[in-house]
Amino acid sequence: MDLPGLEQRRAIFDIHLRRRKVSLPATEVADLAARTDGFSGAEIEQVLVAGQYTAFAADAALSTVILQAEIGATRPLSATMDSRFAALRQWAKGRAVMAG
């Protein structure tokens, strides 16, 4: 239990990009993963959903630049509810298996 680490976030991007039939270079996916520290898997998915809407509105393809802008416009719950996350982590010690 906890937020995904860097490698897990990269894998989440890979899964959701593949579902949308979008191919980005591995270095760009790694950059996106690094920019989403503190994001949950659902928040990462929403970055992609919002990016698709932005790309559609601009009559453009979904791109790293669009996704970077969506990441910048997103404030994850771990930032807005940091005290609740800290309390949940404290409660989970000894009660839950922590994610890698």
C-alpha cells in the first residue's frame, strides 16, 4: 500500500499509452514518470485522459508536450491531502504490506 514508485509509474504510463495505441520513446515515458512523483495510478490515467481531450480540441496527436502540460496542471491528492496520507501511512505500519 502506498503511492507507486518511479518504475511503477513508468509501467502505468506504458499500460495506458498502449491502451490508447500511443507510442512514445522510452526516454519520454521515463521523463513523464519522473514528473509524476506523488501521483496515484488513477491520477496518472487522468493525465492521459485530459491529454486526449486537449489533443482532440487542438486537432493534434497526443504528445509528451501535452502530457507534460497536463501533469503541470494537476495537483495530486498526495499534495492537497498530505496530512491524511501521513496518517494513513502511520496507520498502515505493521498492518499492511507496503508497495515497492
